[in-house]
Amino acid sequence: MDYHIQISAPTPDILGEIARLWNGNATARHDFFPWSAALLARLLVPAGNPTGRFLTAHHRPSNALIGFIHCNQLREDGYPRAGVVEAVMVDAPYRRHGVGAALLAAALRTMETFRPRPDIVDALGAWPFGYAFNTLADGSERSGVFMNEPDVYRLFRRAGFEVVRQSRVMRADIRGSRPRPIPPGCGFHIAKRTENTWLDRVFRGRELYDHALSRQNGQLLSRAIFGFMEAESRHQGQAVFSLFGVNTPYDQQRKGYAGINLSRLMEHVRTIGGESIEIHVYADNQPALALYDGLGFATVADTLMLHRRM
Ligand SMILES: CC(C)(COP(=O)(O)OP(=O)(O)OC[C@H]1O[C@@H](n2cnc3c(N)ncnc32)[C@H](O)[C@@H]1OP(=O)(O)O)[C@@H](O)C(=O)NCCC(=O)NCCS
């Protein structure tokens, strides 16, 4: 098969072709994702500035797009020297011809030219559920990597990526959720986020809310972020909200604050029509697993996280 790979600017034309490729290859959960050039631009070209590089594979002689990969430099998560392969997709009729491996090799070569040059590259198999946000003990947030598609996994393994961690997607049915009592002198702050962090952009311009428990003097006791992606989140007929950035300041941990904040968050989400809520968590994050377990979350997917040293 004759094709060539090039670096492509994220013009509306290219983004439109990528959206078409993505939508045409969507399977299972992914068919909740009707991408368009405009949605992709909002995520990948915020304020007119491309967030990374697109490598595209084109069939010869038609020049039709048959595959793409997006690679990026993570700048907003406290790990400035990490790069990420955010998406790789080869159109189904053109698979098994080495296009994915060639795109990945080209992406790694391209990332060598990034400044600062990444020390490590994370592998994300697909955009929609490729992001596993995890708040680390120091309060920073880092995108994890998760993939559970065997073909994508093999592709990355062959390119020298290693499994470094396991991650889980957990979900709770909140229709019967029980709010926990509010400690005396404490209250909640619930407000739409107006920030433009990576998380906010990944959420593709949909509304995200902060939900925080604090003392009346303003001292923060625990916080979390929640949101709903209308088109994407109606899974098996349910309105699934997403939960991110669960975090209790270090000196306030183990006092029940995260449990109180999340039980109230779940109650709030229930009153606005939510039926279940989902979170991604590292499989070795014992405090977080105990917290979610106590709130009725159960594992719905196990995922592998892959990295490659440059
Ligand atoms: C996870 C985290 C938010 C828990 O906050 P917290 O306010 O200490 O949690 P709570 O006091 O409400 O405890 C909730 C449950 O977790 C358990 N737990 C809390 N810390 C724990 C620890 N270090 N080890 C084991 N279990 C722990 C508690 O026993 C409690 O369960 P129980 O009520 O059934 O006894 C906190 O450890 C944190 O901020 N960690 C860093 C950020 C992070 O990893 N966030 C999760 C991202 S997915």
C-alpha cells in the first residue's frame, strides 16, 4: 500500500478529516462521540494556538487521510518534561499495513525536537477516554494513560513503551446516594469553573464545576471537580457525570472530609438529573480506593498505563 506521512497544521480542513475518521471508526462507548472540526479546534487549538503536532498519513495517489497521531507537550500538570501521544487512529480498511507503527515512530522523532525535550512520553490510545486525571499527593494533577484495546497496546509495546501503572475506571450509581452530615461551622462552595486548564479544555468547553468543603473562615477542607458531557455521557441510557481532582489538603486528611464533600457532590449531581458518576483512579492509590469504595463506587474497567523514556 502506498502512503506518506506528514506533519499537518490543525486547519479546519484537516480537523474535519480527522473528525470524520474518528467518527467512522468509533466503536462501543466511543460512538457517543460525534466529533467535529469545531469541537476539535476548541480542544486542540485554544485561542488559536495549536497545543501539539499532528502527523497524518495519506493514501497515494488520492491523498485521502487514512490515519493520524497527535503528540503534545504537557505543560500544565507539574511535569513539564513529559510528552504525550494523545491519540492514534488508523482507518479500519488500512490497518495491518504498518501505518500505526510508522505514525508512532514519526511522532517520537517529532517529540525529540520539542523544547524542552521530553524525558518521558506517555501513551494515550484515544482521546475520549484516554485521559485519566489523577491528583497526586503534592496537589498537582497529572494525566495518566490508559488503554484497554489490545491492538493499540501492542503497537505501543513494540515501540518501546512499558507498563508503569494500572488505573481503574470506577462508577457509582447515585440514585440512592446518602449525603453525610456537614461538620459544624462548615459549608460548601459550588461554582462553575472559569479556568482554562488542560482539564477544562479536554472537557471540550462543556461545563465543569468546583465542589469544595470549607470552614467559615475560608479554610479549604476538601475539593473535587465534576461535569457532564451531554452527548458522550449517556451510557446505557444513564446520565453519567465525571469526577476529577479529588483532593484533601495533606494536613486535613483522614478526617472524613473527602467522603463528606463527595457524598454531597453526589447528592447535588442527583438533584440536577445525574444517575451515575465516574472517576479514574490509579490502582495503587489505596486512600482514594477506600474513599470511593465507601461511597459505593465499583470498578468498571481496568486500564494499563504506558510510558517510554526518550
Ligand atoms: C484520597 C483523599 C482525597 C482522601 O481524602 P480524606 O479527606 O483523607 O478522606 P476521608 O477522610 O474522607 O476518608 C475516606 C475513606 O478513605 C479511607 N482513607 C483515607 N485515607 C486513607 C489512607 N491513607 N489509607 C487507607 N485508607 C484511607 C478512610 O478510612 C475512609 O474510609 P472509611 O470512611 O470507610 O473509614 C486524600 O488522601 C488525598 O487528597 N489524596 C491525594 C489526592 C488523590 O490521590 N486524590 C484521588 C485522585 S483519584
